[in-house]
Amino acid sequence: MLFSWPSLLMISTYCIVPLYLCIKLWKNRSEDLFAWTLLATITMVYLTYMYRVGAWAMVPTGYYWRDIVLVALIIVMIKSFFQKKRSLLPGWCNIRNLLALLFVGFVCTTQTMGLYYSYKSAGQVPVGVELDFPLKNGLFYIVQGGNDPLLNHHHEVNAQKYAIDIVQLNPLGLRCNTLHAEELRHYNIFGQTVYSPCNGRIIRLINGHENFAPSVMISDHPAGNYLAIQIDDSDRFVILAHLLKNSFLINENDVVVKGQPLAKVGNSGNTSEPHLHMHVVETLANDLLFDEPGVPMRFNGQFLIRNHVVKR
């Protein structure tokens, strides 16, 4: 099977539904103002919502499809608005239209509230800790990241509340160098060097877990191979996870400096594909992955969230 069911669902959500709504609105020449308003509203709210919360680099069309959809929406809305004079037709207030209004109202209200809380939470991020970005020589995309569960599926885990997951994009905005990635080497980030984001000391290093094929997830060892760095003059600890076995260039208790090569990105642990997981915790605990309070990370003063792209 060329695409799995999750992939087909993602293609439908990010590609087929936006195209369908835009085409319907583009071709709409009805004089029915009620029907046009419902269609225009649900199209605008759905695409605005997806533009904010969607993980666009994970779609086969790539990250830049996000901007193509936004431009298409603007063009279609302008063209559709001016192409026909519309009015409320006699008999518009009927059971069918009222049911349609309830459905559209429910969908739009739910997505609008989601957007509201997402933007509101973005303004409530504590200062946190300033770090260097841990990857170089490429274009990197934040898959998971933010201060709310819509943008960051780590958010409900105490230690990982402000965690980020990073993949690498090619010039076309694709995270893979093939349409149907079946091997780890097909992912741009696999094998990329991870650099120290801070000055500090390696206080934990795990290097015993194998890499697995894409979509093979090992829940017994969520982080796979990982390391933890105690930030200089601080009780805070940076965790870098899903690293490549036997790629470590340092040992426990080593002192490291910003920009120093540490290891390579792998696909070990509970991960569906190669990526770098990163988070910071407030204090040292037996379980740095779950127990302690998470700390926001800033890179050049920026708190990174899903759909941010970092060029290094």
C-alpha cells in the first residue's frame, strides 16, 4: 500500500478538503446569500484554523503548501465575493438551512475558540532559558512546540510542557528526499550532527538502544538514546533525545561548550520517524522525561512553536 490510513487522512485534511472548499467557493454563482455565507464562513475558518495548528511539513506536499493554501483562500474569497450579487431568497428560513447553520456554527465556534486559546497561551510563556539551536547547516522545522496542546502534543506532560520536536526540510519544504520514505536514510535529519545548545556538563547519557524502521515505536524506552546537560551556573537540565546509537562524541561528566558536536540524530525510542526531541527541566530528578517542571526555551529570544522554520 503506497500510503497508510493515517497518511490518507492527513492528505484529505490538508489537501483534498482545502481544495474542495476553494473550488466550491470559486465556482459558486448562486444568488442565495445564505448558502454563500455558510460556505464562505466554513472555508475561511477551517483554512485559518489549519494554517495555525496544522503540521504542514508532515504532508507529502510539504511545508510550503501551507502558504499556497493561504494565498488561494485570499484570491478565492475576493473573486467569489464580487462575482455575483446575492440576497436572501424567499423561503431561506427552513429546517434544512437551520440544520446547516447549526452544523457550520458548531464547527466554526469550536475552531475559533481553539484559535483564541492558542493565541492567548502564546502570550503567557514565561521567559525561561536562552539556548543555542542544536542543529546546523540546514532548514529545520518545528513539528511539535508551543504552550498549548493544539500545537504541542507534549504539553500535558509536566517535564515536556515546552518541548520541541525538530525535523529537517529540503529546499522544496519536504522532510524526506523521496515520496514514500521507507528507510531512515530517506529522512533529511537522520544522521545530522547535534550540537550543544549551552555550556554545561553531561550528567546523563544513554546509548544502548537500536534504531528502528519508520513507524516502529518502542514505548518501553520513550527517549531512546539521549543525553542530559546541566546548564552552567544553573539547576536546569537540557534533554536531547532519539539519538543515534554509538554516535556520541562525549561521555558522562564531560564539560561541553556551546556549539560542540555531541552526537547524531537517530530514530531510537518511541518515535514514528527520525527527529530531534528537546526539552528543559527545572531540577534534577530520577526521571528527566516526566517528573520535573518544564522550562520554556528561547533561541535568539524566540519561543519556537509548530510551523516555525529555523535556517542555520
